[in-house]
Amino acid sequence: MRPFDESQLVSPMPTTLDHALDEGIMIAEYAARMTVKNRIVVDAIRTESGFDAERYLPVAADALRELADESDAAGARIAEEREFAVALDGQGAHIHDYRAVDDLNLRRRERVAEELARALRRQADDEEALRGLVETSRDDAWHEIGSAIEASLDAFAGVEGLKADYEREKPERLNLLIRRDLARLAEERSGY
């Protein structure tokens, strides 16, 4: 067996700003979508009014702005770390022990955080983007609620079997599903 030759390793290319920004936007949009979806699910359980996309536009905008604020805070934290790190020579003791050699990487991270915050605020102010986010969240909510109902009905059919008076008991079972199972699901999801 030949000894390991470190010189044969290829150094990875640093990610581009556009690529890092695209990934950040994708992750942030997913987080905002989950926030809106959870609100839709909770409202579907607690209220008797129908779905109205207009009601969720501010929820979507607030979620995006909150994520933009988090990105701004991350950029500020990175800037502080970079200021301190550029004065330190040598090699860090661990991956978060930044030194002067990390200046370029920290500048990239800071810029990604700043650009991400700007992009998220633009989306929060773009009604068409918000409507798309609300509609996707609605689809996610519908899938989650439908899956919960199917699972509950499947469990009922497996344990109890199909009864002759299935239709007569159906409203009571659906009421129980809404009060117990979907309420529990909403509680679990609100913790995310």
C-alpha cells in the first residue's frame, strides 16, 4: 500500500457569491414558507372562515423581514469577528478561531449575509413574490392536513375495522380529529 500523498489533493474552489446567495435565499424561502404554512394550518383548525390569501401576505412579509434581520445580525457579527481576526497572525486553534488568513473568507461571508438581507427585503416588498409564497405555503398546509386526516382514518380502519354505521359516526370522528389530532399537530408545528 502506497503512503498517502497530500500533494495529490485538489483544493476546492471557493463558492461564488451568486451561488452562496442562491442557497441562502432558497433556505430562507423554505423557512418563511414553513412559517406561513404553520399559520395556515393553525387557522384552518381554529377558525371557521375559508382560506384568504390576502390574510397571509403580511405573515409572509413579516417572516421574510425577520429572516432579513437575522441575516443583517449575522453580517454584523462576522464583521466584528473579521476586525478582531485581521490583527491575529498564525493558525487558529479550531475552525472558529479566525486569523488574518481568514480575512477574505470572512469578507465573503459578510457580503453574502448583507446581500441576502437585501434580497429578502425586496421579496418582502414584492406582492407577486409574497402571493407565490402564500400559495406554496397553502399547498404545503393542504398536504399536511390531508396526510394527518388520512393517517387518522387509516389508523381507525386498522384498529376498529369498518363499521356498518361508519357514515353516522363520521362527523364525530372528524370532530375528534380536528380537536385532538390536528390541534396536537398545530402545537408541535408552532414550536419550529
